[in-house]
Amino acid sequence: MVVDHSALTEAAEYEALIFFGKGKLIQLVQSVIIAIHIISMPDDELY
């Protein structure tokens, strides 16, 4: 039985790309939320 390894590898790489892409997107959103909180904070709360 011959298995097409190239197609399997491409699918795995595609899945990994989507997975890591979502992870990066979530990190970006969290960073933006944190930045907004810091910016919107009164100055006396920063120290």
C-alpha cells in the first residue's frame, strides 16, 4: 500500500499554520486589550 506522504505533510503543515496563526491572533488581541487598559488608567494607578 502506497501512502502519499507529501499530501499528508502539506495537510499537517496547513493545520499547524492555522493553529499557530490563531494563537498569534489571540496574543495580539490580548496585547491590544492590555494596552487599552494601561492607556485608559488614571496616572496615579500606574505607580
